[in-house]
Amino acid sequence: MKKIVKDVIFLNNDEWLDHLKDSIPATISGDKLSIYAIALEAWRRGLKVSFYEFKSKFRKKIIINYTISDGTREVKFTYSTGSDVTGRAKGISSSKTRTKKYLESEGVPFPKGQKFTSKSNDEIIEYAENHLDFPIVVKPASGKMGRGVVANIRNKEELKNALEYVRERLGFNEVILEEFIPGEEYRIYVLNGEVLAGLNRMPANVVGDGVNSLRKLIKIKNAEREQIPSVRGRSIKIDSEVKRNIKDYDYTLDSVPQKGEKILLRKNSNLSTGGDPVDATEILDGKVKEVAVKAAKSVPDLVECGVDLIVDERDGIGKVIELNTSVGLGGHLFPLEGKSRDIPSALMDYYFPGTERITTDLYFDFTKVTEMLKSGNVHEIILPVLPQEKIIKKSFITKGKLEKVGFVNFVRKKARYFNLNGFVEMRSDKSVLIVVAGTERSVNNFQEILTKYPPKRVRIDNITEGKWQGILEAGFEVIRTAKSEKAEPEQRVAIPVVDDGHLQKLKKTNTNLKKTNVDLNKTNKDLEKEIARLKKENENFQRSKSWQVTRPLRLLSKKMVKRKN
Amino acid sequence: MAGRNVELKDNLTEEVVEGIKGFKLCAYSVALEGWRRGLKLTWYKDETDLCKMHRAGGSTQGKFFSLSSEDKSHYFLRSRGDGVTNKAVNLCGNKESTLKLLKKQGVPTPEGNIFDIDDDQMFKYAESIGFPVIIKPLNGSMGRGVYTNINSIEALKDALDDFKDKYKRYKSIILEKHHHGQEYRVYVVGEKVVAVTNRIPANITGDGVQSVRKLIEEKNEARKDNPYLAPKPIKIDYEVKLALKNNGLDMDSILPEGQVLYLREKSNLSSGGDPIEANDKISEEVKQIAIDALKVVPSLPHAGVDIIVDSEDNRKGVVLEINATAEISFHLFPWEGKARDVPGAIIDYYFPESVGKRKSLAYFDYHSIIEPLKTWASEEVVVAPAPRKEMHRKCLTVNGKVQKVGYMNYIRRQALKRNIHGTIRKDGPKQVKIDAMSTDEKIFDEFIDVCYKGSKKSRVDHVKIEDKKMAYTPYKMGFVVETE
């Protein structure tokens, strides 16, 4: 929420998009991330962005919808989907049965299957024997997060067990039987007939470093995940499934895997249970991509589509599982391995061809927007539209008689008059820091008024102009208490014009050092905990009967040792 | 303070206007009235391409808004709607041109003329219009440099010397006849007088028992019942002490019963003055003068007119000024008399089809809506529509492990999803109270289930459900976790 950069996470994965590295506040994850990334791209292109709340009676959920407009065309978005995807297209893709009809008519390969609502288990088995090829998979018709999915069922007997488990034990009466396709599953994003991204989801995993225990490795991985917008808040929980998988490796939580050894902690690859999004755009076979494009095209008006398919390891053919609208973009934007794919930019190029990003130095407070829309008080919020010109940043440290003479209000008024973003801050050394971002003309006009025409009671002795390295929040704010001095100084202090490259290096080193420091602190804490645990164990041991009973024996052996000497 | 008759509007309670002051309160009260009638309310950070209203020298955030029905929109700055043209605003901003125009059209105004500060002609002129006279700077404001009740040529010379000494900036002055009599602010909409207020300087009334100090304290205490006057107490400063001294009194003096003591010269409400509602105290003739004054200015459908009523003949009066962006809050929150619904009259004027429509009792969270506009982080904010259907209300008392386990926030989210308004608050260590309101009675069954179910870490032992009647009191939009 703050203008202060400390709430924005600085990411330093080189494979990620430069213009998003510093722009995702720590409060944004999940669905919000997709909405924010698209709206941010649109806003940075000088388009008009308006958010509004929509109460879905059906889902009992407050959905934040938004429209993007260039003055002539207005596009309505729900999650990541724009209005070129018609309601009909959404309807078809949300129904697996209807989707299959369209896929079939276009000759797109997909695993054969059937949905059962009221038939008895025996009838289902009979159907499977006559119409499907084993191995097959059974899944609940309305399942979520992979719950109740039984895969690789090889025969009639196993099918019977599986049906009993899913229908009777778990209570999912409606089930789907489908051919089981062995192979890797991919999510392929298709926009207007073109594959933009392919994603492979890897089950929750850790990689050994030869030093840390599995317990510790999971902890480190979870801390890392908190830093990554796509998987933030989706940690690996050590539950019975994770323990079972570790056991399969003949390890315990205290085992230390070798350096480079990858331990898969789950079977399912859902991101929500700790899975990793891994970019696979480049490894996908051209033929597989063709299938994805064909699948998306088979449904009319499905211009944006997330195609789920399995590449059959037996014949290398992509077989379509599902077509999705409202695709989550987090994994594509912030994969744990591989390159980011800039879908928000592609979407804007598609809906608003000819527009270009004006700035990467500004972001807007999306958390505030969502809070307001969900407060029940606000129906719609429109962001200020950026001017269609290059945006520059400048900082000024002013010194002189600036207190209680209306200087800060003067700065605020002028900054707003010239439509500048940034902030003015009174610092404890009585200097005033001003940071502005806007068109070159308006920044220069502001500077001229600041230097030549300050209010009468103000006396400026000195103005130091500098470059501002950090990213700025939209709007212009007055900061009365110098928060900067409490926060990370290297981000906050205006840096006089120096060699940028050197500075970036220093910043990076500093960030890395800080990270190391955090890690060391953590390790230290863990060690302390471990010592405390051992001490307690030791105490317990000394208190234990067997230790006390054997005391005379130990004394005796000590004496004997002495005698020997 | 006995015998003071006051009648405030019960849909504009203290909570509804909490923390909203000055011109923002003007804007808010007009916006709220329109919104409560079902109009769409949008707040803007700044003027828009569609509407460039004269700002009257102020900022726009929290004061600039539009109201829309299905087929039309009107923009407002503070209390001024877009029916008042910028030309009219400019004209009213210049007192001299206004008075000249009024005079030309036969509306009574004080006799006066503009003079160069060193022009000796003014003494002759003063004699011709007759003493007492007033001098004031041309284009001055806020009563600065105004010298009143000047009774002779000598006094006029003294006043001029003092003026030249203190206000070097002004080269021209206005010399005007000083009319004795009460000054009234008359708010006119269309061809109707909606509100009349007489603003009087800070004062106390003696009871023959209590000291001046105690009387001021009591008066300030009584002002707290009025949300508009509450933050404007009488402060005991140099001016007040001087007034006491001039009356041969001090802070410990006892004032005889019934004696009114004025503590200041000027009738500013902000320094403790009283707005006295006076709709029935001025004559129809004077009201007509105010209406005529508006008619003379082109495109001025509503405004506040300052009139001095002749102390000898209450059918006579002179217009001092027309305020195109008048403050209206004191009409809504008088110290004495009946609140006059200026916002209602303004909305009636712009949206005649909304007259008599069912009004919501809700109010919205003005402060949080205005915040992103103040920092220019958003361009426009549209307020969620006011619930205008009949409201149902239930009060739930929930026992169990319901504090510090995320229960209260969980209930808030669940309520908001279902369009349920209300509050949740702690009530003892193991109990919370929920006050829930909705236009959809059926939604409560579901909501009650949610209250039983609770959040992940909570444990609900018992829920007591009471049906409550909707009281005729305003309620806030949204669902709030109340903290002590």
C-alpha cells in the first residue's frame, strides 16, 4: 500500500521479465496476480483501466471485473479473459462433455471416456470392458485439486476397487471413466491461434544440497516460495502423503539427500499443494503445439485458451484433457524454472494493437483497490490515465527553511497540477525529499517552479538533483514522518547521478548479502532449536530409569579405565 | 439553555457525518441525498473533460461529484450544481459587479462606491449617503480590512489612516452605507426560499447562578450535541477576555438570569458563533428580494444570498452578496430552530423525478472512498448503490471459541459476499455479537449456517438468534468489525 518500495518484492531471477521484477507487491498472489498483471500492462500503456465489483450469486463470491479502454474500444475482462471470448465459448469449455463434441468434430485427439451419474458399479464395469481400453482412470465429476482421482487402473478387479473407493468411501457418486494416458501433462496457452506458452507442473519437490535435512530443505523451499508471486501462500505442508513419499525413497525427514538429488514429495502436481510451475514452451514438440491450437480453434470464439493436454509417452501425440478459460497466468509469468512468458503484453497487443508500454517505473496499489471494492461501499474505481509520452523520474533533496512555511503543501499542489506521481517526504535532518515521475515537460516545469518560484516564506538554500532508482506508486503522497530512514536506506535515499551499472551491482550485492544474512539467522535459530532439543533429550535420558540403573556400572568402568592408566 | 428549540434531521446523525467538515460536508450532504434516492454517485479527483466547473479557488477531492439517473447526469462542486454556469460563479465572485447589476435591475443594495485610497471625493460622498458608513478593500475577503460603523468625517479619516498602514496592498476601497439590522443568509432554490439562517457571534446566557467560565463550558458541552458545531467550541482567548473586560466582567463573574453576553464581534461559526434558523422570522417581502436577486443573475438556479433586514421596517432589506458556492451545513445543523433540507431542495431541482421516492437510510464510508482521490491514486470512484428496499435485521449472539481465531473476519467476508450490512463486535471473553441487515430475508438462513460453522480454528457452542425491527436510524454500508 505504501509508496515505500519495501513492500514491493525485488526479484532477481534473470529469466523473469524485467518490467515485472519490481512491480508485484507482497500482498498479491493467486487470482489477483493475473488480474493485476494484465491491468498493470494496460495501465502502463496509457489505457484507461476501471475495476468494479461483481457479486456472483451462484458462486457466493465477490469477483473483481475490470474494463480496459483506449477511448474507442472497451474490453471487459473477468480474471484473465477478455470479452472476445464469448459466454458461449466459456460455457462450452466449462463442460467436458460439450468440449469433447467440438474436439471430436475437428479430429483433435483426446482420451475416450464417459460420465456416470446413477448407474451401478457393475454396469459401469461392463461399459468399461466394452467401450474403453485399459489402463483407465476414475475421477469424481465434481472433484477439486485432484482429490479422489485413481489413475492407472489396469483391470476389472482394480476398477471395482477404485469405484468402491471413490463412490462409496469418498461419496462422489458421479464419476468419470477415462482412458489413462501415461506421459507428461502440459498447460498450453493459446491466444488467437498462436501458442504463447507451455507449462509443466512438477509435483512438490526439493533438491538436496548435501548439507541440510529434508525437513530443513522443505523449510527453505517454502521460504523461497513466499518470495515468488506465482506460488506465494502455497507452501509444501508436511502431511501423511509427503511422509509416505519420503519413505518410498527410504528416507526420513531427518535424512540428508545428496547434492543435486531431487526428491518428489507428492504424486499430484497441483501448485496449491506445493507443486512447481516449470516453463516448457521450448521443449514442446511442434506437433503437440498444433494439437493445442487446433483444440482451441475447435470451439468458436475461444480466442484465449489454456489447453491441458498429456503428451502420450507411447506415441508422442498430445491428447487434450480440458480447455480452460480464466487461465491463471502466475505460473507463466513467474515459473520456478525456465523463462517468463509475457502473456499480459500479448493480450494488450491483441486487443489494442499499436499500443506500447510507456513506463516500467510506476505501479498502482491494487490491494487498496480490492479492499475498497470488497468493503461493500464502492462499486467502481477508475485509475488515472497515464499521458501518452515517455515518463521520466527525478528526485530533489531540498534544504533550507522549509518547516511550517507551507513548503510541503506547495510541492503537493504543484506536483498534482503537473500530474506527477511520486511523493514528498520531510526527513529528520529537516531536509525535504521530493521524488516525481511524469512526462519530461511536466517534470521540467515542476522543477522550474520549485527552484524559481517557491512560496514567499520558504527559503531554499540548496537543491540536489538525483536519479531515483526505485519504482513509484501511482499518485502523489505526502509523507510526514520520515519512514524512509526506518526502511532500507539504499532503496530510499535519492542517489545522485552516478554510473548506473555500478550501482545496480552494489544493490544486488547488498540484496544478496541481506538474503545470506537472513538465511544465516535462520540457520542459527534452527541450530539453537536443535541444541535445545538435544539438551532436553539428554535431560530426559539422564532422568530415565535405564540410565540411573546403570550408574554403578558406569562408575565401575570409569574406575577400571583409571586403573589401567 | 432552557427553552431552546432545536430540531435536527434524524437521517443526518453524528455517525453519518463523523469527521467530515467544511465544504466537504456540503458536498457530502448533497451527494448523500441524491445517492439515498437511488441516483448513481461518482466522486472525481479532478474536473473531467465532460465537466469543467469553476473550482472557486479550492481543491476538488471529496468535493467534486456527479449524480446520475438512467437518462441524465449532473455534476456538483460542494453545494453548487452544474446548473450554475461558470459565468455566474465569476460574476458572484466579484461583489462590485454583482451589486451593480442588482442595483440596475432594481434589487435593493447598500449605497456605495469605489474610490482610490487617496481620493478626497469620498468624504463628500460619505456625507451624501449619510453616516454611519463602512469601508472595505476592493476584492477583499474573509472580513479582512473591513471598518464598520464609521460615524463621522474624523472617524473616516482615522479608519483610512489605519487601513493604509495595515493593508498597503490595496489601492482602492469601497465606501458603503452601514445598514443597521440583522444579517441573514437566505438559501434560494429555483423560486423558493428553502432556508434562512441568522448567524450570531459566540454568546452565553446568564442564569444568575453560574460563573462565565462555567457558562462557556456548558455551552461548549451543549454544542457537542450538534455534529456540525461540535468541533467549533468557544475558545477562551484574548478576544473573549477583552469582551468581558469591556463589559466590566471576568471569568468568575456571575451573569444575571436571562442576560445575553456576546463574547466576540464577528459572527463566525468556527469561533463559536451560533446559526439560528430564521425561516419564519423574515418577511415575505425580504424573501422576495432574495428570489429577485437570483433572477437577475443569468443561470443561477440556486445560491445563498446575504441580506441585511432594516431594523425599523422588516419589509425592507438590502442584498450584500450572492454566494454561488454557498456553505449549506449550518442550515442542516442549526443551534436553534429546525434543520432545513437544502440538499433535498437541490436534488429536487436537478432530479424532479426523484421527488417523493423511497429514500435509503444507509450512508457510505466517505473517508475511505476519498482517500485514493486525495492522493491522486484513482481518477473516479463510484459508490455502491444504496439499498432502498425494505431491510430485515437479525441480531446473533455467538458463544464459544470465537475470538482471536479469525472468526470475526471470516463472518465479515461471508456477510459482504451476501450483501449483508452490519457489525460484529466482542461481547465478553467468549462471546461475539452480530448485527446483520439485508434486503433479502432468505439470505439469513444461509448466513446463520455460516455463523454456526465458523472459521477453521473457531468452535461455536451456541448461537442465539433475535429478530429485530429496523429502527429509523442510519446504518453504514458494508460490514464492520468493531474494535473497542
